[in-house]
Amino acid sequence: MSDERLRAKLQQAGYQLEVLAQFDRQTLLATWAEYLIKQPDPRVLIEEETKAERMEAQASDRTLEERRLQLEERRLEMEERRWRSEMVTREKEREWRERREEKERELREKELELKCVFAENEEKHKESPANPAPPFFGICRTKHLNT
């Protein structure tokens, strides 16, 4: 390499041109060699960059995995809330059906009681000599139990 080329390379490396102009060929070569020794090996730099990129990718993968797990956890929580809400709704529906069935049963019992009272009144009215009425059979349980 010529002296001028060595000076140009050293100037690109950051040395002052005024200082380099005073160096002879031996000093220029020694300075260039010293510069090259201090420079890191590009293969080491590439390996370090690759290692840093790999670590960054792994961190990114972990971040993505954590995000995926958080989303899955939220989905499960929402599903659990929906399930609980559905259970509450089913329980309320069951209670409502039970109350309705109980009211219907009570209504049938009252209706049966009224029919029995009506049948008893008919019976009394039939026994009356002024008005014979047709018999009303099979409605009142108490009537059948008494006979």
C-alpha cells in the first residue's frame, strides 16, 4: 500500500491529516497495524450481532407467548363469567317454574274445593223437596270418603 493510501485509510479511521503528514513510511505502517489490532474482528462482531438478534427474537417470542397466555386467560375468564351467568339464569328459571307449578297446584286445590262446596250445595238442594236436581258424581273426594 502506498504512503498516500495509508494516510487516506488512517484519516478515515479518525486520525488527523496534519499529524499523518509528519509520519514516515515505518510510522504509518506501525500506526496502521496498531489500528488494525485495535479493531474488532468482523466475524466476532457478526457473531455478537447474531447472538443479540437471537436473544432479541427469544425475548420477542417470550413476549408473544406471554401475550398469548394473557389472551387465553382473559378468554377463559370471560367463558367462566358467561357460564356463571347462564347458571344463575337457569336457577332463576327453575325457581320461577317451581313457583308457577306451586301456584297452579294451589289453584287446582282451590278449584277442587269449590267444586266440592258446589257439589255439597247441590246435594243439599237436591234433598230439598221443592227442587230435585240431577246428581253430581265423582268431584268431591271428601264426599266419596264419607260414604
